[in-house]
Amino acid sequence: MITTNSVTYEPWSDGNAVGFKVTHHRTQRVEYIYLNPSHDSDGDVEPDVFIYQGRTGNPGDDTPLCFFTVHREAA
């Protein structure tokens, strides 16, 4: 856990996504920022990892900020 003057960052996971639960000290508002891997449901050859931010810790409700393609090493 990391605590600053204004927020506390706690490691967080839902068993699939990993990131931080962020609690704002003044308001006690909770936000999540986390990495969520794609499920490869569209047949992509290269997997993607999305960065999300939001109030729920659920990628169906939170906002994807960007994604990164995870490249496999050449054989």
C-alpha cells in the first residue's frame, strides 16, 4: 500500500485484471486503475492489454484509456 497526502493506492485484482484501488482521503471516493487483458474473442493473432480507469473495477462500466499489443518473441 502506498499513501500520499491526498490518496492511498492499494494493490487490487479481480482475478483477471490487476492494478490499484485508489481512495481519495478528503472525499473517500474510490477509483480503480488497472490492466485488463483481452479475451481474444475476435481471433486476433496478437493479444492486447487495456488500461482502464473508473469507479467500479468492472471493464464493462469503466473507461478504457488505451491498449498495448503484447508481442510474442520470435522463434
